[in-house]
Amino acid sequence: MLMKTLVTTLLFLACILAPVSNAQAQYAFGMEYSIAPDDAYAKVTLPATALSDIIAEGGDGVKPEDVCLGDTPEGTLSGYQADFDGDGREEMWLLYHTGPAKNGCNVSLIVSPMGGGKYQLMDLLNFPGGDVIMHPIVTLEDGVQMYLQTTRTFEDGVTQVKGTVLGYTQTALIVLTTWTQNKGMINDTYITEEVDAVFTDVNFDNVKELIVRFNVHETGGAAATSSNMVDQYILTLDFLPNHMQYGVFDSVGYAKIQEAENLAKVGRGKLNRDETRIEGIINLREALQANPFMTWARVRLGEFLLHDGKYADAEQTLILARTFDPEYNKTYRILGDTYLRLNDLQKSLAAYERYMDLGPESNYYKKKVEHNIKQITIPKRR
């Protein structure tokens, strides 16, 4: 029996995000480094003919067009298999795309294997056409969260990316929150709207929060830079399991983000003097609480903690920096140094190698890291 399909627009989030429905998450901007590992669940595929059989035998009023099926089923369904809802039986969370890659038709489905090549449709949800990505985020006590992202270009040239966080429990497939990102001519102005999205436990309650930063640029068709940015804000959302939704518990606007940047610069200067060192640490941490995406400030704090002999604190600080900006090269150099102090040579080597892949800051640091790599990899003579 088909469980009721619930497409819930969270009123609380909708009210907050409505003025910027043109903001959105990018899978490449941190999501892939913060979500569940790629092998967290077993990957599975089914032929489109299996979906056709499910619809034909289901008797639930679902039509082939509801699940992107044409007269001749084509392609495959791909996704993950596990006991997602904790009921003792395994389910498959699948994604089906058919038609042209740039638009086409997308649908997400939950099916339960019945044996003998038979499957029961549990729930489904249609998505906008376009290139699509699906990946698990976190496992809940009685369900799982999944991240889906679609990318498409409209006839007027506007490129739109739509990101969605879904939840599945024993009762329904639920939209927890969505956001969109646009690039192109909007209201006769060329606008670039960018989003960074990160899942991480920022308040140490053992539950990952969703932190989303929105940047709006009036670029005139040029590249997005700090000089043509016209708006910026950060929302921190906490998952409320009793309500199956995300609630915003912190919001920082453009002015406060700029204040945080200035405070971090002041704190960085205070670290260099014994009499103001503690105050500098406090300044940096307060600034990072307001704007956690200031990777340079977090790496500077981690570097200070390393030199101060607080190796474990330095490690955690740098890991968090890596979460918010996995492409910032200096993070890996300092992290490699930290793991050397912790005598974790394998992690140190991995960090150094990543640093070299991203490109050293200067020839001096390149030689220094190359020296450290040799010390790790060349066996010592007895």
C-alpha cells in the first residue's frame, strides 16, 4: 500500500527563506565533505522495467507519468539500500532520471523488496528536471536524511540549482527544507547568487546542524567578487526530531558578518602579544561564532593552538576549518604539522599530500613540506 506522499513546506522556514527563494545550496561547496561517507549504505540499481511493474501491480492510483515513465521504460533507478526507518526490513531509496540530462524528468522513490524480484512502493516525490545528485546526509534514530540537488538552465539563460534536504521515517517521505541558487539576468540585472552549505556539529550536542551562507552579487556578467557583493547572510538551522523539521536558531546579516571580519583581524593581531593573547583568542572565537566560514581566522587560531602545545585543540579547530572550506591549502599544512606533533604519521602524510595537490603558498613552505614528507616516508636507518 502506498504510504501518503507528504510534500511539506515548512512554514517557519518558508517565511524566512521566501524573500530569497533565489538562494540555494551547492553540492560542491562543502556538502560532499560533510555528508555521510560514500559507502555509508549499500548502492543498488534497478531497471526501469522494475518500476513499471511496481506501478502496474501497485493498485495505488499512481500513473506511469507520475514516476517519469514513458510508454517504453528506459534507463535505471539508482540509490541506496538499508533499513532506513528502523522497522527491521530494508528499504531502497532510489532516484530515477529519464530524458535529456539538462532537463528530463526526476523522481525519488522509496521501495521495499518483497522477494522474488517484487517491490512495494512506499513513497515518492517528484523533482525539477535537470542534472541530479543524491547522497545520504545523516542517519536518524528512526529514519535517514538525504540530500538531493538538481541543476538546469532555462531558455532565458538563467542557471538554477535547487537543493533539498529530505527525511524518511516509518510514516512518510518529508521535505525538511529546500533552497535555490540562480545565475543570470533577473529583473534586468545580472545577478549571481551563491550558497555555501555545511553540515557540522557547531554547538557540540552530537547533532549536526545545517549552516547555509547566501551571497548575492550584481556582477554585470563578470565574475562574482567581494567588490560587487550586495548582500550576504548566514542561517544556522538545527534539526528538531520531534517535529521533523529544521528550525533557524541563529541568523547573521551583512553588517554583522563585516563586524565579525573586523573582530577576527583585531584578534589575530592580539595573538602576537603576551599581554593580549587570551583576549585575541576570545575575539577570534566570537568572530567565528558569527561567521563560521572565515576559514583563514580558524586556521590562524589552529596554528596558534599548535604552537602553544594544545595539539588536540588545534586538530579539532583545523578539522572544522577543513569542513567549511575543503580547498583552503594552508589548513592542510598546519594540520600536517599538528599530526606530526601527535605522532600520527599517516594522517600527517595525507594532509601534506593534499596540501601539495592544492598548491603550496610559497616555495619556502613547499620545501618545508617536502622535507617533512621525506622524513615520514623514508625508512630510518637502524
